[in-house]
Amino acid sequence: MSYPIPSYFLMLEEEDLDELQSDIWNDDPVPAYMVIKNDLCDIDIAYRGSYTREFRKRSYQIDFIDPETYLGARQIHLNAEYRDPSLIRNKLSFDFFQELGVLSPGSQHINLIKNGSLKGVYLQLESVDDLFLEKRGLPLGPIYYAVNNDANFSLSRDGKKKKCLLSGYERIVGNESDDAFLRKLIRKINTTPLADFPDEIPQYINIEKYFYWLAGAVCTMNNDGFTHNYALYRNSETGLYEIIPWDYDATWGRRVDGGVMEYDFVPIKGKKSSKLCYLLLKVPKFRKLYQSILEEILETKFTVDHLESKVMSLYQALRPHVLLDPYKKSTVEEFDGEPEFIFQFIRDRNDYLKKSLKNLN
């Protein structure tokens, strides 16, 4: 199946471009125009990310002004994927999660041309907000972003008591009344006797979907994905929370700096720093459910046979554009080696996880 790479044309007035570039840490947007599929959109644009703002190739947040929404979105993110030599790890991860039935943002590679100058390949990411839910026919419910590692479902972090229960979370959708439900969840996790977990916690969390998310995070090996790099959505009809993955470029065997992350770096049970993950897997009933979910995924979806065509389709579609990318064309040899790097990671990681399944008993 072909994978088209469209071009987005970004235009900024000189004074607005100067203002944008004057302070990379300023979150205030500047006005601009963007042409997408021959449609002219008035937008606001700002840099996004944390340490990535210091990279030569920066990421952007785009807010649509006129029209207020475009293709069902009021906001999109353009990620530079600068440290990922393959440029596909984020998309590969989100598509993998979607196959597992886990709520995940849509993604699409694009070419960005800014004021007539090619800025290279970017990954357009869907914003996780109310429109994200609407597109999927889901009931409106609060959404929180885990903005730092305080979002560990615990009362403390690194042995120090947190200032408040919602430390580490930023509410994107919802109101203050929704905060009470999240506080209650965190209290329940930390005060419910382990023997009562099977009856109590499923009243707050969709357990099966949680373990599919955990299996996805463990397979792709996002080291930061257990206390960070996720969003939390509470379905207003069921009253249950679900986890949505976010920022999965440091996966499939690569660290955040692009270096190698050994296939056994993240254990089969995830990271103990997530209190929820740690406690759920101490319950035999839940551990057995996770084991069965992971066993199925390792046999069917997390295999080279299953993922090879997906990886190669992305690689082949991107390569002509990487050759023109001013930030990537000099490292095309490394890009060419990434498919086999990912395949070898899948083989090694799959074998490691299968051998580790016995540790869940």
C-alpha cells in the first residue's frame, strides 16, 4: 500500500518570524498562514517540546484560526523527529497501539516548506482533545496530559511526598469537578488493600484496555511511557479511565538521544516507578490477564512477519524525501540501516519477553 507524503506550505511575515525565533522557550504563538491540499488556513504557530527546542530542526504546534477547524482538528502538532534516525518510530508505535485496540493519536508524515524553504520531513500528530473523542464516536470526558514524572499514580516521587495528588497532570478537557474523580482514583490506588484490588480498581479503570496499553508500551519499549508520555481519558458513560500513548519516538531500540537501547532494558512488568502498574501486577488475577494478552501479541502482532510490510512501506515512501531533507540527507546511510535495526530489535525483544513470561507466574 502506497503512503503519500503531502507538502504543507507555511508562510510567516518577517516580523512574526523574527518574534518566533527570538525566544525558543516562549510558548506564545505568532500568526501565520498554511496551505494544505490547496486550502489556505489562517493559523497560530509556536514551538513545542522541551529539550527538543534546542535542536536545529524544531517542532511546532499549529492552531487553526480560520477555519477554526480543519479536517476535524483545531490543533495539530508537527514533530521534527530529529533524533530518530528512522523518522518512523512514533508513527510505527501509534499504529501498533491502534492495532491492539488502544486509543492512540493519528499520524501522517509531511514535507514542511517554510517561506519557500524546504524544512524536511515532519510527523503530523493529532491532538488528543474533545475532537479526538468525537472522531472515534466516544462520549465526551475529561482528558489529562501526563506532563512530567509526577504522573506516577503515587503519593510520592523518588521518596518525596508530592505537593498535591494531581501533580504531574494538566487537564486539557473537562472542568474542576473532574479533578475530584482523578484524586479519588489516585487515593484508591494508594490506600486500597491489595486483596481488595480485584473488586475495587475495575470500578475506576478499564483493566483490559490498561493491559493492552501496558503490553504495547512494554513491546515498543518506551522507557518514559509509564510515568510520562501518556494522556488519561475518563469515559463519561462507563466512568472508567483509559490510557492514551504519546511521544513514542524513543522506542524500537533507540534512546531519546538516538543511541541504542538494549532489548532487555525495560522489564516485562514495565517500570516499578508507576505505582498502578506495580500494584496491578501483584494481583494474580490481573497478572494472568496481562500474561494472556502479551502472549497473544508476541505470537501475532509483535513479530517481524507482521510488521515488516509496515516498516518497509514507511521506509520506501520516506526515502526520496529524506534525500532532500536538509537535516537528514547527510545521514541517509544510517536511515537505510534502520529497517533491519528495527527488525532485529523485534526479534530480540520478542525472544526476551517470551522467556520472561515465566516471571509473571
